[in-house]
Amino acid sequence: TTAKQERRRRPAGQIGIEYVPTTLITPHKFRKVLYDTPQRLRVSLYVEASARINVYIVDSPDIDRFKSGRTFKGEEFPEVKKLDREVRLPSDFYDEWYLVLENSSSAPVAVHYEVSF
């Protein structure tokens, strides 16, 4: 599986919401976005998709474990069309983490997501 990667950096200590335009994820692919881990270890996620997708939060050192299907440090939200929740990141998360949006279906899926710290 290949992925499109983006990097979203926010100056240390800055709190706010990041709005991302709707993106299309092709069949059997995923999009991963790298974020800095916030000091308070809490992020609010809002994801809305045109069909069910899998949403993951993956600690940056574990991204290769995730890609190979092994156990990874993070959170998993399988088969969601809409996700609106605050997530507490583990205290041993490194300085960066990935938001991974996976389309496991055979059709493209339009996805809109927002991340706030």
C-alpha cells in the first residue's frame, strides 16, 4: 500500500484548529499526516467520509510497524463515516504522531478532517 504524506507543523504551544479541504483517497490506499505532539497530549479529531474508512493515530516511530500490519502504539477507529472525539495521546508518545486515513474499499472515498490541539 502506498500513501500520500503531508506534514502539518504548528509552532510550539500554539492552540487552534486546522481545517483541511476535502480530499479523495483512492481504493486500497491511505493518507498519512504528520503532526507535532501537543504538550497537553490531547487532540480533537473530526473526520467525515463519503463511505466507511479506518482512522488511526500512530506514534511516529511505529509507522513502519503500522504499515506492515504489526502492533503499533496509538489508537484505532475502524469502519467510521463520522468521528468526532477528543483523544488523549499516551504520555510516552514521541514528539510527532501520524493521523492515518485508510480507504480499504474498492471505490474512492471523499474525506474531510479537522484536527485541533
